[in-house]
Amino acid sequence: MPPCAIAYAELYVTDDRDASGFLIDSLGFVPVAVAGPATGDHDHRSTVLRSGEVTLVVTRALRRGTTVARHVEEHGDSIADLAFGCDDVQSAFDRAVLAGATALQGPTPSLRRGQDTWFAAVSGFGDVRHTLIAANPDRVGQLPPDRDWALLPAATGPAAARPVLDHVAVCLEAGTLRSTAEFYEAAFDMTYYSSEYIEVGDQAMDSVVVRDADGGVTFTFMEPDDTRVPGQIDRFLRDHSGPGVQHLAFLVDDIVGSVRALGDRGVSFLRTPGAYYDLLAERVAGMADAIADLRETNVLADRDEWGYLLQIFTRPPHPRGTLFYEYIQRNGARGFGSANIKALYEAVEREREVAGR
């Protein structure tokens, strides 16, 4: 059976306390478990963080020469693992390897004490791997099975948002977009959903969206048009030293309220020129009553044939700018239209110009 959800995303970082601190203090994630020397892992230290249905794992190397240390040295703070929940780990592993994935870990009993499940791992795009684990019906509460964990006391207090992982945006090298999408179709039974070619001035990018049948796993793959002037995708590939996850998109019910709450916690978002909102009522019908709130919070809007969506992007909080986050609210909208992708592209370009990068 194919993957049915992204169980967790694991970040390899230089400073786990700083990276976890941002996710906890700014984005409202809650620490739920830790692993390290006290649990038998003397090479790494990890913290599992959770907000809503999103689980992130932050890991740093405690020794030089480890896989984590080498990844951070090459790619900076970035996503190293996107774990897939699967109904049948063995069959998912066999299918991925048959389709050309590298077997990184054959089906193995869980290393977590008291957990009677299996896991495996295969290669994905770039140096990102996919750990395959037994699916959790409610998609919440899973911990990586490749190490032991010490659970933390349940935290209380208001959350900034209760998100779901809407999609993962991935930057690829020019000329690899179609082959990567085809690999995910063959290896993980994802299907083609949409594609867009976006031009912004002298720059351009191409994109393909693939997703599983239930929409629990959605990837937006992007590659630069190398016949045009280099842009943000090229800069990511340079700073990340190759393909990788550019951003994670968190789906929320009330984006304006979430952005205000996140802003109060110190989150810095990309800003949008006032002229954008002057034209918004003409571009997106039915938004007139919301424009004042959107202008105040710098939230972008787009509409497709099913409805509209609202979105905003954080500034990269990690060194080398190798990862940032999106918040998105869907009001019936299903797709990833050109205006959506162009809005991200232009927002990042504006931020670069302001920073003089």
C-alpha cells in the first residue's frame, strides 16, 4: 500500500536549542519527547515537537563525522527526513526500491522500547530520505521508531495555531523536475495533480504538484528555468548545496488570527506592498470586506474555480536561509494556481531586494 500521510519531518541543525526554541516560542510547537545520551544515543540529540497534526523532529550531532554532522555541514539547517505513514511497511519498501529508490534501511523492528512495529528507509529527492513507518489512524502521536525516546510531561497553555501539514515545497535542479515527479508516482503511488510555468520579470520557474489519493501527502516540486536569469530557486540550490525542502506549508482555519498571534510571539513574515491590496478586490472577487485585515497582516489571496485561499510566508529563521514556513487557509480552493506560486516567488524576490541580497 502507498504512503497515506507524512508522519513527521526531521530537521538536522547546528544548534538544536536555538532551532527548537524558535519552533516552541515563536510558532507555538510543544515538546513531547527527547532522545540522546540518556536514552542510549551518544551521537545525536533530538526533540520531538508537535502542533496540531504537525510533528517535527529537531536533531543535532554530538560528534563529528556522523550522518547528521555531515548533512548540516553540506546543506545547513534543513529537512533530512520526511517520514511516510504506511499501511504495509514491507510492501511500501519493496515498491520504492523496485522503482529505483536506494534502500537505506531494510524493514527492521522498532528500536523504541515497548513499540511492536516495523520501519524502513529509502532515498527521495536530493539527500532527503523517507522513513517508512506503520500508519497511525489519527495521524497524530507518532515518534520516530529508529531510536528510543523519553516522553516529556504534557505542556499546557494557548497555542498560536493548530495546523495540518498542507504541502511540502521542494526545490530541484534544472532538468530534473519531470523525472522526480515520475519517480514519486512510481515509487510511492502519487499522482500528477497540476503543473505551472511561472515568469517573473527575467526569471522563470516550472513546477509540478504530486499527491497521494487522499491528499495526505502533497509535494510541490519546483525547478528553475536555466535559460533565464537566476532567481530564488537557484539561490536555494546554491545555499543548500543541492535539492531540498524549501518550505513546509501549515494549513490553519483562521489565518488572520493565526498571523496576529504569531506576530505577538515575534514571528517575522514577508511583507507585501500596499499596491497589492489596492488591486485585490478586482483580482479576487468577494474579498472586499476582508482587505483591511489582509493588508494589516500582509496575507496574500488567490482564487480558483472551487473557492479562494489565503497565505503568508515567514522569513527564513535558519542560517543560510535553507528553510522557511508558510501558513495557508483554504476556503474551498483545491489547487496551486499560477497566482499562488507567483505570489511566493515575488514575495521572496521583494525580501531579497530589501535585504540587498
